Amino acid sequence: MPVWINGELVPSERATVSVFDHGLLYGDGVFEGMRIYSGKVFRLAEHLERLYESARAICLRVPIELAEMTAAVEKTVAANDLTDGYIRLIVTRGPGTLGLGPDRCRDPQVIIIAATIQLYPEEHYEKGLEIITSSVIRNHPAALSPRIKSLNYLNNIMAKIEGAQAGCVEALMLNHKGEVAECTGDNIFLVKHGELYTPPLDAGILAGVTRAVVLELAAELEIPAHEKALTKHDVYIADECFLTGSAAEVVPVVKVDSRPIGDGKPGQMTARLRDAFQKHVRQ
């Protein structure tokens, strides 16, 4: 499995970074996760735009221009001969000395990994997920903007652990105001009376690329969609619930905190949007 590191494709066993890289030492870096469909990276331009914006937000200089990054991603996909799969694109601060100061680092590192992926088994798409609400809240937006897709995911990991301890593969996270934010790796949508609801960006969520696609598809299907503040009460009384993400795509949720959502089965609108999403990515 060739991995792209700083302009060179190397075998995975030789794909290494320095133990002094601040991405490893302090989570100082940014990343993107992207899907490959029919040999092409889905919404590559949107993902790269978010990557460069995340880097700029943390004063991290991406060492190559956008056109070169695009070519590097496509070259990595071709080298791994992937028709359907997943890309993890990482930019770290680079190796430096011990200590937080980014001025101690040199040579930001660009790493592109291409592999196959299946986040959830097919059973979860057919029968739906059961999730819990985590006691771990999303990072306060005044501390770190949720729009930055950084390498420091400990906040989400702790919520993920709590979900796993409850026997769930995902966990819902609230923001500092007690509003619904997102799950540990996915955005959340609710359906009520035939209309679609999802938390707004100022609820402390990542501006998900798949989330944006679902909102576009809802508009095409003439499904009323709203970005508004939501509470756990809204989740509990929803007719349907589903999650979206590059790896997860569109996956139904049938139970939250041991409470059935709707009739406890994946709903019709969820299935309709999932079908529309699958057709869209294959086009």
C-alpha cells in the first residue's frame, strides 16, 4: 500500500514520521477524511478548501499549493488501484524540539493514505444504530473553533469510549449550552412531521461535507430542511434520526438513550435520502 509523504510514494512499512513531530507530540496539525467512489475522490475541492482553511486558522503553512495537493491525492488513489475506498490527508506542524512553540518546528509534513474502509457493517444500515448521549460535551467554541478539523480528537475519543462502554458504536455530544451538537465522528439529522432538522454551525459542529450534500439533496427532493438549535427533547420525540459523515455516509439511528426513535425502525425519509445519496455519489 503506497503512502504519499512529502512528494514521494513509499511502501506503507517505510511510511514514517519523526518522534519529534508536533503532530504526534501535541496533536498540532489538521486532516481530512474523504471517500473514493468509482475511482474518484468525492467532493475533493470542498475537502481541500476546508483543509487549507483549517491550517490557516491554526497558523500552519501547508507546504504545497492547492493544485499540487489535488494531483498528489489523485496520484495516491491511482497508485493504490482503488475503485472505492477512503483517503486520509494529514498536514502536521513537522518535527521540532520538545515544547509547545510552533516556531521550534521545521518542514510541515504532508501525508496521504489511501485504503479500503467500512465504518459500519451493513446490518447497521438495515436495522439502524443505537446511541447514547455522552456526558462529554463538545469543546467550547471560544476555546477552539469546531470548524477546524485538527489532529487533536481527544474530546471526541472520550465520548466514543463512553459510548462503547454502553455497548454503542456512536455517542451524541451536546454543546456548552446543552444543545445537540453532533456525534463523535458524524453530524446528526432529525425528521419531524415530514421536515428535516439539523443543528446549525454555531451549535459548535464541524461543517460536514456529507451534511452539506444531504441538505442539497433535500432541496432537490423538495423536503423542507431547517438548521436550528435542537435539544435532547427534540431527539427523543423525533420521527426519524440519522447520521452523516464521509466514512459513515447516511446511517439511521433507531434508539437514543434506550428510547426508541419513532417506531424504532429506520424511517422512510432516511431511506429516501440514503438512496438519493448513493445515486449522487455514483454519478
